[in-house]
Amino acid sequence: MPLSRPHRGRAGYGHAAASHRRARGRRRARAPAVSAHGRVLAVDQGTSGTKAVVVDADLRVLACVEETVTPRTTDDGEAEHDPQALLDSVISTGRRALAEAGGRVDAVALANQGESVLAWDRASGAALTAVMVWHDRRAQSVVDRLAEHAAELETITGLPLDTYFGAPKMAWIRENLTRDGVVSSSDAWLVNRLTGACVTDASTASRMMLTDIRRGDWSDRALEIFGLDRAEVPEIVDNLTCVGTTDAFGQLDLPVVGLVVDQQAALLAQHCLTPGESKCTYGTGAFLLAHTGREVITTSGLIPSVAWNTGDGDEFCLDGQVLTAGSALGWLVGAGLLPSPEALDDVASSVADSAGVTFVPSFAGLAAPHWRPEARASIRGLGLGHTSGHVARAFVEGLAALVAELARRTGDAGGAPIAVLRADGGLTRSRVLMQTQADLLQAPVEVHSSPHATALGAAALAHAWVRGTRDLAQVVPRSAPSALYEPAMHEARAAEILARVTAVTGEGS
């Protein structure tokens, strides 16, 4: 493969920044100049926590460290992170994981939140704003103002005009907070603080609503519509590009490679390498992705994104979102309906069914395929005889029904129903949820063997770079699931639950 010179880290972590060479929006990976130790560090910087793992060449976890990061939220749709807290959590978890594992690693990979954005000074690296989290709704004014461009933007980028994506939030920052510096997804700032580079990867860039989905580069027209300029956004690189080196984790000149959106990382870890293979991650939200190969599909109500680019062109996926899953479970606990998140199964199992209660957990609006940002959570059918058990059961059914709708759309787009759904994320610990998901899908659900799927996907990209291969099948083992759930509900009963949820979401009205 052609070689690319990595950057040294930024001042503040013992480095000086370096200039960054442009090469048609992509740079190819190269094998490391150091001897391979067969291990990599992968950091998953997520919405509610940061996780760092050290894995061996077979993606076996040798060390894992997690820290909670809590966004500040308000009732009117604001959600933001302290940038320094995110950076500190990345450095702290990475250092602690390396200390726990002992020895050296060949590279560090970084998975990111996707659509969370901020402004920062390119010269100093200082953050100029807070990080606007992906489900922040303050940019609705931008969306409303640009409504006449919605169809044009969707044609270019593949994405519907919604505050969920990066560009509306980036424009809102420009209009309301600062015109200075770079405005980008959070990963670009984190990488800049680690290496001095100003880059983002192909999968993350595809979530900004600023790229031409078929060309894989920033769209001048989309930038113009949002009032942005190429000088204000990072360079796009492929997912196997070494973007620089860092000393931040205590190992000198550690290559930084394997930048990727968290959901695409999980898709890779779940070995969804063939068109039609699908996974759903149940975390803060629930995100269903289906691999579509080299094809961009725009007719399903779901959204096309870059899954990854290993240096020889983009591979794509379809993406559907339930914006509040784990966060909705947190609401149940805060409202006193559950004593703790771990009590979900016990409380939901205290009743035979939801007894007609319908709970649609759309606390932050409905994303694909409805795109109704004004929607809010709804609990219907409550009577004096209902208990917290019925509400808990209805929550499980509502969440599973929303995911089932995404799966149906995915199957329709691919020409065949999803044969099996691969699942990962914290909520897969709920046996009741996973069984209900299989029931409403009328298809098996396989739970991933590791609770660290996102980090493992990023680690796989780093391993591919270390080995000098573009064949991701060589670095992602297909492991047996930790649990398999087969449908146990009659099809008519499943259809009845789906119909009740559909009536609330407005599908078909």
C-alpha cells in the first residue's frame, strides 16, 4: 500500500503540531515502522461513557477500563458535553487500560459518537464551544429555515434534513455561538488534541449531512446551503489511515488509526460484512444497521451511510435509529417506576403482558423512518388496575416494536426479510427485551459474545492497519453468540402489538 507520514501529537501532550497533506480527501494506510506486538488499544468515546480496551491479535480483551461521561440535558432539547471532560476520559481510560494490560501496543483506535459537534481553534486546539450531542434539538430553527432545500440536500447527502445530523448543529453554532475556528464532529477535535491533525474518517463524515454520499467528499453545495466553507471542516480520510502519533497514553509515538463511528464499529465487530447482514446496538439509543455493500439505498425511509472505507472505496450501510432506549430506561428509574435499570426484567416479568398499555419511548422525537422531531414519549391505555409491571412490559414492547419497524424497512430495501438480527449493547442483558425483540421480529436474535462490540470494531480496523490488509474478514473473528433468542410468540399476537405502537407513531396515517 502507498505510505502516509503520520503526524506527531499536539502541544499540551508533549508534542508539536504538524501540517497535514491533502490527497484527494483520502490517504492510504501503511504498516507500522515498529515491530508488531500483536496488541492494540481501542477507545470507544460514547454518549454516556468512555471505554478503553487492550486486545490481542484475535480481539481477545486483555484489559478494559470504563468511565462515565454525563451530558447536560434540559427539558427543551439541549444536550451537551464538556469537551475537556471527554478528552480527559479518553486519556484516562486509555492510560489505565494500558497499565492494566502491561507491555506495548501497536496502535490506538478511536470510535466516536457520530453526530456530536463543536467549534475549536485550529492553531491552539482549544475548544470554543461545548460539544452539542447528537440528540440536541436546538438547531431546529436551522432546519425550519432551510426546509426548501430539504429535497436537494437529501439527494446529495442521502440524509433527511433533521437536527440529528451534524450540519444543522454546526450551522447553529456558527449563527449563535462563534464564527471562529474549525467546526466539526467531536472525533476530529479529539484526534487533533492527540496528534495535531485536522481530520475525520469517511464513516463519520457521512453523518454530517455535508458529504456527497456517492463521491465520498465534502459537497460544496451542501456546505453553501449551511453557510459553511471547506476551510472550516476537517479533511476526510479512510478508516485505515494512520492520522498521526501520540504520547498521550504513556507510550511514545503510538500510531493513531482506525477512526470510525461507534455504530459502524459495532457493525464490523458483529461480522456484518455481507450485504443484508444486520445488527442492532441497544445503548443510549437503539441503532439498527444493515450492510449494503457498494450500493447506496435511499428508498427505505432509513438513511444510507458509509460503513467503512479501507482505502479502495466506500462500503455502505442502511441506518435506523430509536433515539432513546437506555436513556428511556433511565427515565423509568428516575420516575420511580423501576428501582434500578437492573430490575427491568424482574418488574416486567411480574405480569403476563402489558394488558393493553402502549408505551412509545420517543422522548427525543422519532427518527427513521418517521422523522418527527416534535414527537414525545407516549403512554396510553393506563387504568387503575395497571401496575409498574405493565408499564415496564409496555416499555419493552414499545422499544422492540420500533426496532422491528426498522428491521422491516431494512428487509424491504434488501428484497428479503432479515434472517437474523445480531444484537449488542448494555440492554442486551435484558432477557425480556431480547425475547420480545425476537417475538416481534418473528426472527432469531443473536447477542454478541462480548459487551465491548464497538471497541472491538475499532480495534479490528487498527489490526488491519498493523497487518497491512484491507480484508476485514481477516481481522474480525465470527464468534458464537452469548445467547440466542428464537420467536416464541404467535404471529398474530406480535402483529397486534406492532399495530398498537404503529398507531401512536402515526405510520400509515
